[in-house]
Amino acid sequence: MEQNQISARERIIETATDIFGRNGFKATTIRMIAAEAGVNVAAVNYYFGGKEGLYAEVIETIFSKGFSRFPSVQPDGETEMTADERLFTFIRGTIYRLVSPEGWGGISGRGRLIVKEMIEPTEAFNHVIDKYIRPHKTVLVSILSEMMGGDVPEQRLLLSAVSILGQCIYYASGTNIIARIAPEYLPVDKNIDVIVDHVFRFSLGGLARIKLESGGTAAREKL
Amino acid sequence: MEQNQISARERIIETATDIFGRNGFKATTIRMIAAEAGVNVAAVNYYFGGKEGLYAEVIETIFSKGFSRFPSVQPDGETEMTADERLFTFIRGTIYRLVSPEGWGGISGRGRLIVKEMIEPTEAFNHVIDKYIRPHKTVLVSILSEMMGGDVPEQRLLLSAVSILGQCIYYASGTNIIARIAPEYLPVDKNIDVIVDHVFRFSLGGLARIKLESGGTAAREKL
Amino acid sequence: MEQNQISARERIIETATDIFGRNGFKATTIRMIAAEAGVNVAAVNYYFGGKEGLYAEVIETIFSKGFSRFPSVQPDGETEMTADERLFTFIRGTIYRLVSPEGWGGISGRGRLIVKEMIEPTEAFNHVIDKYIRPHKTVLVSILSEMMGGDVPEQRLLLSAVSILGQCIYYASGTNIIARIAPEYLPVDKNIDVIVDHVFRFSLGGLARIKLESGGTAAREKL
Amino acid sequence: MEQNQISARERIIETATDIFGRNGFKATTIRMIAAEAGVNVAAVNYYFGGKEGLYAEVIETIFSKGFSRFPSVQPDGETEMTADERLFTFIRGTIYRLVSPEGWGGISGRGRLIVKEMIEPTEAFNHVIDKYIRPHKTVLVSILSEMMGGDVPEQRLLLSAVSILGQCIYYASGTNIIARIAPEYLPVDKNIDVIVDHVFRFSLGGLARIKLESGGTAAREKL
DNA sequence: AATGAATGAGCCTTCATTCAT
DNA sequence: GATGAATGAAGGCTCATTCAT
């Protein structure tokens, strides 16, 4: 009764997000989704034109809802936040979009689904890359550029951006394996803010080091 | 001679590593593998007892070969390396195991295959976790413990370990998406040493910061 | 006005005639028909009770319209035409009913649809056989009987009737294949009168020969 | 036991010929065929690559077997037969290929299947047209040319050929409908020779008439 | 009177697996 | 030891039909 008011279409998308995330595109059957969502198998074809159409819709929905709930950071001139604050907001947004439990259904699968696309993008991801991911990356690089100054070569900026994103994404996707090898590890979705805080600080330190070394005669042999 | 008279069994494993890595378990058919390896479809069942058996063998082989070529770091007492050097060795080994091109076939898929298992472990991964991954993680935590001292709580150690691994893994798996949104990005497998170097330095900075803050009244409000 | 405000029901029948004729019963979907006719898919069930109901209506309409536009030949006593003239009228009517382009929509498919039913009658054809085809055949046999006299056995009459009908029907249905193997062939629907004329003459000759041989000691060895 | 020695592949083709002929391509399911042939549904895909592949094989087999059992007529110079005899042979061959019961399975459907293709050729028929039908038609036209002499225009030759073929084909395909409207009609496959004889004589008469009229001022008004 | 939403049955195809050789 | 033939299970999709409005 609590879920009754949601339309069948909506319900299919939520269920599909979860199941696609859990099993991947190929291993998911529309029969699983239909059964879980309480609709007929034909409904998927009726609403989305097929399995692929549903998948594309799922991907798009994840991003559109994600960015509408946790908006990206404003570019430099349009906000009063310092660069550090912008970085913090960026990291928090990225992690929340992937793993925040409240908000909409299909939580556990959402992060894994995105990470799968990042490892091995499908056709359905192209649109999302242009619309959401590329701008997102541009914002991060501009933040880093502001934080690290002009001495740091473009290449280093990019690598640092990847270092930051890599952390966010692994926290969002690696939960399973981490929990298995480190039982004392705190579950991500119940401790998001601790994670966000950690990634932020670790990255601040990393950036500082990269900046420092780029200024002088950085080298590993210095160690 | 060792690679010349490669047995059918061996050839199937190599081919399978590549194809599984590229397509995932479900989307890979044993017919693809058999065709590529030049053997009969029934051979897979004959040698490995089925698709799942082959997959398990592939996973096991990746790790056994990986760790034999790029051995893990020795525990503290058994080596003369400093903690920093041990961290560097750890990072380099981890990345090389995932993406180094030389050594054995099916490279491009190898990293993706492992990352997939890390996101969503299958039955076949259990064995590998116990035999390779858990010890590997223990080594890393002990290195960090030595580097950061006793003031840093266990929790922070673990989070830092994940931050380091997250970078390694993302560099190994996110190549596709990175290359698409940042064409100026340097391809991982052609620049492994630059990547390794960067991750090492970035992590040094991050660890330093975490250590620093753990010492006093660390807090975000300090920013 | 009569064709201007054409009702939805009417429009469905015309469209269906065309599409059924082109694709056959099974390969035609009511969605094709509904889309082409500009109505809802449910309309077919609403008006005709289902796909089969619509098909039956289409078949019936083809014959009722066909015979109303190109009436059958009057029996002997009720007309002043000679037997030859009656045969000519019969042949012309038969061919025009199948392929005449003017008159009503869905022309190209009409002939093929009828021929399909003749090869392989469906339930829907039973009614049409009793109402139109059997009387039609009776008329032809009576014409032949008059032309060939009493010496010719019933069996020969029937065979001759089939020879005449076979020509008409093949001209109406075999257009596709004929055009493909004989490009110099004249398209039926643009040269109906030439065809009609030819079939008439060819049949006159055939009938004469059959009559001749039936009179004496007909045999192939006479050749 | 009697059919046991036939291979599964062979048995599928025979069954398929019958069922395709009865129902057409679309309305036939491979399940019907598999059940009737006593094989698994997957066997169709295994042997023929799919429903369409099987269909193509069926069409090809009908013609290759048909022409190998009832060869076409030799061209003029290569035989001692008179033109009349060659026409007789042509007609007999054509009808036998379509309806002769002895020889191979799937009789009842064979003729109908071909006629369906003649009404509405599918992709699978293209090959057959080039290989069998076009040469066949060429032979007939050359026979007619020899019989009717040079005065008859090409156009008339072609129309006459169609008149002859139309009869053969209708006898082979229209059995159902004929039997229903004329119970006294003799079943084709039990009386092939009578039919062949009739078509031959009727056609001789038709040709004579066409030739006669082509010589002078032929016209319908002459009647 | 007419329609859009939704369904259930069935079809073609794919694929891992088995078995006789 | 290794293979080609054949199969059963299951999946995506199509389509006529139904039902509430």
C-alpha cells in the first residue's frame, strides 16, 4: 500500500536499477524485473521498447535524479565558496550520488551500476558522458587548478583528479570486497560522512604534496 | 620452448582471460572462447568441467601468475627496505599486476576482470580472497601502521588503505572512461611508471595529512 | 460525398484488404492496419470482434463489391448474348474483378488475396464459396456445355473450365514472377484488355480442339 | 522403422516442405516441424541456422529434386523430338514436378508452396528463379516460337506461354477449391496423366488459334 | 462510441551441457 | 584424449486481445 501510488513505469525503473546493478545487463532478465516489480514481462517492452531501452532509461534516471538532488559545484565566479570548500562539496556530491541511501529506491545497486559503466561503457552511457560526466570533470579540474596554481602541469592536474575520483568510486563500489576482507570496516552507506571527510582530507594532503614537488626539483630519488 | 608448444588447455585459459575480461562472465560464450582458441566447444567441459570451472581457473591463474611475476612486499622484519620504499613497491606491484602489458596474453581484459570481481565477487573469487587478497591487505595495513605511527586509530589506517587501493584500481580499470572524457590523458599501459609515481606521491601527501590531523584535534572546521 | 466522409469502419476494411493481400493473414498485424488507417488498435476488435472477423469481412467485401461492379453473366435464357459473347463476358468479369485498378482501394493486393484463398481456403472463404464461386462455376460450365454440345463428357467440360479459370487466375496473381523473368512482359493492370482478349482467343481455340477430339477417337497418338 | 534410416536433417526437410506448404512461412512454427519430425526444436537452428535457412533449403530441394527426377526439355538442336512432343514433355514435367505423389515426401504441400512463391516471392526464391525458372521459361518460349512460326509477335508468344503455365499451375494448386465446388472432379494426383493430356490438347488448340489470328486481320469483332 | 494501458500466450533463438564414438 | 551431434532450458520479443474509462 505504501508503494501503491507509484506508477508501474516508475516501479519498473526502480526495480531494474537494483537488479541491473546487482547482476549487470546481460545476466539480468526482464522476467526477474517484471516479477519483482509485479508487472507482466511484456510491460517492459511496452514502456521502454525492450531491455536495452529500459537500461538506457535506468542509467539516465540515475544521473538526472542524482544531480538534481546533489547538484554539482558552481564554477568559481558564481559562488562565494573557497576552493577548498568547493572541493569538499564536490567530493561529498560525488559520493552521495553513488551511495546515499535515502531518496530513491534501488540504492545498493546504483553505485555498482555506474562503476560497471565506467569500467566498460555501453552504448547507453554515451549520452550520460556528454551530459553529466564531462562537465563534472571540468569542474573538478578547475577547482584543482585554482588550488594548485599555475606551476603544476596540466598532466598532473588530470592525474590528481583521477586520484580523487578513484577514491570516491572505490568507496562506492568496493563495499562488498572491503567488508569481506576487513570486517572491522565501517559500512559505507551508514557512515557516508566519515568517508567523505576522510577522502577530503587525504586528497588535501595529496594535492599539497603534488603541488610542492611540482614547484621544485621533485623526484622520487629525493625520498 | 616454454611458450612454443603451448597446450590446448593453456590456450583456452589465455583466450578465456581476454574474452571474459572484455565481456564479463555472462556475456561470454564458450563458443567464442573455443573458436578463438581453435578447439571444440566440448573441450571446455572436458578440461574444466564447465563454464564456471573455466572461469574459476582463469581467476586463479591471473593471481598466481600475477603474484609470481610481481611478488608482494615482504613483511617488516624480513627486508631492509624502508616503509616508504615498501609502500612504493606495494603500489607498483598492485598496478603492474593489473595492467602491465608484458608477460602473458589477454592483458587488456585482465584488470577489468579483477575489478569486476571486486565490485561484485562471484563464488570463484572466494578462494582468491583468502589466498591472495587478504594477506595483501594485511601487508598494506602494516606498512601504513609503521609509517603513521600508533596515534592513528585502526579505522583511519583502514580508510587510508582503501584510498590507496582505490587509486590503483581506478587507474587500472577506468581507462576507457578517462580516455573518453580527457583525450589529453596518457594511456595507462604505456605510462605505467608515471602513474605509479603519481599514486605514490599523492598517497604520501595524503597519509601525512591524515597522520597530522590524527595527532591533534582534527576536524573539518579547522579548514 | 459518398467517398469523402468515409467511416473509420470503411477505412479499416480498405486498408486491411491491401495489407492482407500483400502479406497474408498471419504476417499481417492489426497494428499495421490500425496505423495505416489512422485508428486505434482496439478499433479492430471493437468493429469486427477480432482479426479473423476483419479478415472475413474483407473477403466478403471483395466479392460483394466485385460482383456488384462486374456482374456475372446471365444464364442462357435470360440474355440475348451468344455463347461466345457470354464466355467473353465471363472471362472479362473474372479478370476485372481480380485486378482492375479503378474502383476501390487496395487493388494490388486484392487478386493475390483471392488466389491465396483458392490455394488454401480458410474458414472465412466457406461462405464466399457458396454465395459467389459455386454459382459462378455453374455459369461457366453451362456456357461451355452450350458451346461444345452434348458429345463432350462432363469430365471434359470441367477440365476445360479449369483451363480457362487457370489462365485468368494466373494472370491475376503471377504478375510478380512473370515480370521478374520476362521484363518485356506487359504489366497486367495497365493492359487488362489485351490480356482479356488473349485469354478469350486462346480458350476458344482450346475448346474447339477439345470438342473436335471428343467427337471422334481422340487420342494423343493421333498427334 | 521404415523411415528410420533417413537422417534427421533429411527428415526435417521433408516435414518442413509439407508444413510450410500447408501453412506458409509465417504461420508455420519450427515447433510444429520439430514435433512432426521427432527432433528437438533446436535442431532446426543447428542444421539450418534458423527458420529462414530451413525454408531456403526446402525451396531449393524441391527444385533440385524436381528437375533431377523430371528433367526439363532439351533445346531444339539437341533432341529428335518434334516441337509438339517437346511441348507435351514440357507440360508433363511441369505438372509432375508440382504434384506427382511418388518419389519424395511432403507431396501435398509441394505444389502449394511453389505457387505461393510465384504469387509472392520471398528472398529465398531469388536463387531458384535464376537457376531453374528462367531457363525453364526460355525453353517454353523457344518451343512455342518453333510451333507458331515467325509471324506471331513476341508479345503473343509470351502471353501464350503464360496461358499454358497458368493451366499447369492451377491444376497443381487449386485442387482444394476445385474439389469443394465440383465433387465430381477427379483428384489431380490420382489422375495426373489425364490432366496432362487435357492441358496438352487444350493448349494445342489455343496455340493454333493464336497463330491463325496473328497471320491475318485477327480481331474480336470477327467473332 | 472509441481508446490507451496492460496482459498472456507463444515464437525464434541462444547456449551450456551431454553422449556416443 | 578429444570431438561432433544433438538437446533442454530459458530469454527477449511480438501480437491479438481485454478492460476500465
